[in-house]
Amino acid sequence: MGQTPTLHILYTCPFCWKVRGVIEHIGMDVDYIPVNGMKIKKSVAFAGDWGKVPVFTDETGEHFVDSTPVMKHIDAAYNGGKLAATGDAERQQKWLEWADAKVSKATVPILYGTLGSALKTTTRISKIEKFGFVSKRLYAWAGFPIMWGIIAKKRVKKDGRTPKKLWHDLLTEFTGEHGTEPFFGGASPDLVDFAVFGYTRSISPFPQFALLEDHEKGMAWYRRMEGTLK
Ligand SMILES: N[C@@H](CCC(=O)N[C@@H](CS)C(=O)NCC(=O)O)C(=O)O
């Protein structure tokens, strides 16, 4: 027996939610360590020069970085590799890449795509995340014009769809791939389910989640995923 495994996170980080879903599904005992969003690099410097969250540290003190490899590692080491072994490996890999390329890009537009939504998001983040006294105020006021004006606006314009339509299209494409099964993985979820679930769930602390909730098939799947958590 070593130390309790830890996961360094930001509460609102979509990549962290991917890993958290797997941890909750397995019912593992993991200590979540929230980092200050203004000091990520410094907070995870112990894991080398990766400089991002999530970082998983196992009971022996070994570090693992990058959400998809971390999900795979946790599944292999603590779950008998069941999430990876479900279904066809090539199909799983292709859709993991789809999730990391497409669904990951949909989170910023929905959270920051309009000035109003960006303000709602940064206000909420300043309440949820761990911040210092000054950085909290700085983020709440300086964060939203930056996220909206510099990052989100360009992405929304480039895609051409409204952030809501983009999410609905992704959820339609994803659930369409399930066929008549309840999950992408078939009768039970696999790594792809947890990747898409993580990205989707990262929107759940924000009022914009309501825009996803009227995607009927997507939400039915999302609620089934919640039902697999311990
Ligand atoms: N590909 C990485 C991306 C992780 C990532 O970009 N995390 C963000 C927080 S949401 C971060 O730590 N950014 C800090 C930085 O890039 O300096 C993963 O899937 O884990």
C-alpha cells in the first residue's frame, strides 16, 4: 500500500472531466487536487515540463499526463482494461481521435461564443475554481473579453454554425454511431463514451448546458452514463 492516488485538476477543465468520469465509474479512491488556473505550470512542475492538467499520480508516486493516455492507464491498471477491451479496437481508436479533435473544440464556443455567455462563464469559473485574492478578481473581469474577443469569436466564425448547432450535430453523429445500443461501447460504455461524456459534462456547471439538454438522444445517453458512475 502506498499513498492515495491523486489527480491535479481544474474543476472546469474538459480534459480533467474525461478522467474523472473513469475514476467515478470504477469507484476508485482518488484525491482531487485543484490548482490555481493562473499557476498551472508551477503547480504541476513536479510532473516534468508538460505543464497542463490533468496529472495523475499513482500510489507509488509515478506521474501520468495527457487525458486520453491517463484514461487508458487507469482503465488498464485498476479496471482490468475493460473499457479498452469493449468492441473493436480500431473503431475505438478512430472515435477517440474524433472526440479529441471535434468534441474538444466545441467547449470554448458554447462557453464563450457570445459576450453574454463569456461573462456568465468567467463569473461562474471565478466562483468554482481555486484562485488567489487578486487573480480571482482579475480573471472575473479580464477573462471574459479575452476568451470571447480573442479565442471564441474566431472559432465560431470559422465553423459557421451556432455553438448550439455544433453541439447538436456532434451529439447526433455520436449517438447515431451507437445504432440500437445504449452506449458507443455497446451494452456498456467504453473509453470513447467516457471521452465524449467528459467533454459534455464539463459544460454541466454552466447555464449553457441547457442548450445541450434539448438534444433528446444525446441527453438520454448522458443520463445513462451518469447511471454507470459509483
Ligand atoms: N491534451 C491535453 C490537454 C490538457 C490541457 O490543455 N489542459 C489545460 C486546462 S483545460 C491546461 O492545463 N492548460 C495549461 C496550459 O496549456 O498552459 C489533455 O488531453 O490532457
